[in-house]
Amino acid sequence: MARVLVVDDDRTVAGVVVGYLDRAGHQPVHVADGHKALDVITSDPPDLVVLDLMLPGVDGLEVCRRVRAQHPHLPIIMLTALGEADSRIAGLELGADDYVAKPFSPRELILRIESVLRRTGESRGPGQVLSAGALTLDTAARVVTRDGAELALTTREFDLLAYLMAHPGRAFSRAELMQRVWGWTFGDQSTVTVHVRRLREKIEDDPTEPSLIKTVWGIGYRLEQP
């Protein structure tokens, strides 16, 4: 059972999400604005946040930015309207792990939530230590270090890096990475692009001239083992 914070001022949508979470065996907590969400996260951080971008007071993007500054590993799934492409990309840039566009299937949202929770829960089992250049990644502890200093990666950033480091030298398309890291055979592949860009900013000496995560033109990405 996971404690999931649902942040949405639309009580109809929130009620549906809370109901599905409850039936799935989770513990939902609902708040209707950004200020209350930040208060809850500060006082008693949940296991995951479902965050609507259009909120009164402090909007969802600002909530995401503040949460990431204090809780880099707390999973965040955004709720966005279909026409909010710019906001969706901005949310991913700020560190959201995934998104679901409204109107959405509650079952799809629950599956996405459980996909993220399953990834974070994998740290309880046996793992392995991977390395690439100055990077060391411990899959069990879910810790990445660069020259001995721990990096603050989100859940999906960690998953993506772990998958690439486990398959050095192999090129993957964005569709393959979407399926194997996010667990989806459909979806906006720009999600992968944004996560690669964020990873490069954290692990590369020069993100504009990456030496680890290489772009393979016409295909996708490859982790280059130094």
C-alpha cells in the first residue's frame, strides 16, 4: 500500500482518482491547491504525488519545482489537458516522472502510478552496481554517484540511466526506451527526449557535447562506455 497525494481542484476528477486508488489498495490523500500540497509534502511526504498543473494559488509547475528542490526522489505524475503541450514539457523539464493527459482513463492512471511505485520498490530486492566513466550506479540502493558525489536523480531519470548503463554500446530508439523504462507501448516520446536532456545536464561534463549518452541519428540514444 502506498500513500498517494492527489492535488487537483476539480473535485469530480479528484473523487474518481481517489476512489480508484482506494480500490487498488492504496492510501489516497486529496488537497485542492498548491499551498496545501506543499504543506503536506513538507510535514509528511507521501510515496507519490499526482499533480494537476492548473491549480489556484501556487500552480502545478511551481509546486513541482519546489518539491524537486527538497525531494529529488519523490515520484510526480502530472495531470495535464490535451492542449497543454508547452506546460507538459515544462513539467517534465522541472522533473516530473510521467504525465497523463485529460480526459484520461482512471485505470491508465492507476497503471502508471503502480509502474512508478514498482520501480522505486525494486530497491528492496537484490541489485547490481554498474559503472561508466566517473559514474557508479547501485540499483538496490537506487543511488548514483559521479566522482564519489551523489547525484539527485528523479525516479525515471534513475531508471533510464540504469537501463542504458546495463546495455552499454547498444542503441535504443525512443519507442524502445518508452516501452522498456516507462513500460508503455504508446505515449508521447518527447518524454524520453526531455529525460535524456535532463540526465545529460547532471552527468555530462558538457551537456551540449555529451560523451556518455550519445545521440544516434535516425535511431535514438546509446550509452558510450569510456
